[in-house]
Amino acid sequence: MSLNRKQTSYLRGLAHPMPPIVSIGGSGLTDAVLSELESTLEHHELLKIKIATDNRDLRKKFVQDICSSTSAELVQQIGKTAVIFRPSEKHKIKLPA
């Protein structure tokens, strides 16, 4: 699945007022964190993630690893916060065309 510009803009607007649902700490991407991301994505579809590291390259790698392991799309990454989206079977969020 690939998001177009209109869909990305729509999802950024939905994610803006949301608090970060998942935080990744000093332990990095553990199996427990990936499992939690998987179940939370299935429930919410749109997630805001807080990555607590000052290393910019490490944050970028974490987001890439998250997206590849969960089959989610990166909507936006600003600083230590990333927003990802993956539609669930029930399609709670209706994307514009």
C-alpha cells in the first residue's frame, strides 16, 4: 500500500492532536515493543510513536524497521515523533481518494 499526498495530509491532520501511544526507550526495538505495535496498529490503525534517543540516524532506522516489520506506512516523522498507518480489516479510518 502506498499513500498519496492527499491521504498523507489527511492522516497528518488526524494524528496532530493525538498523544504518542507507544514509546520506544533505551532498550530500542525489542520483541515486546514490536508485538505491542502490531496489536495497537490493528486496534487504532494510526499511531503516533515517541522515540527517546538523541541519535537521528538511529531514530530513522527504528522507524524503517517498524514500518518493514509491521507492514505500516510512514505518514510523518518530525524529530523524535513518528506517525505510522496501517489499515485494519475493519477499516476504521476512511481515506480520501
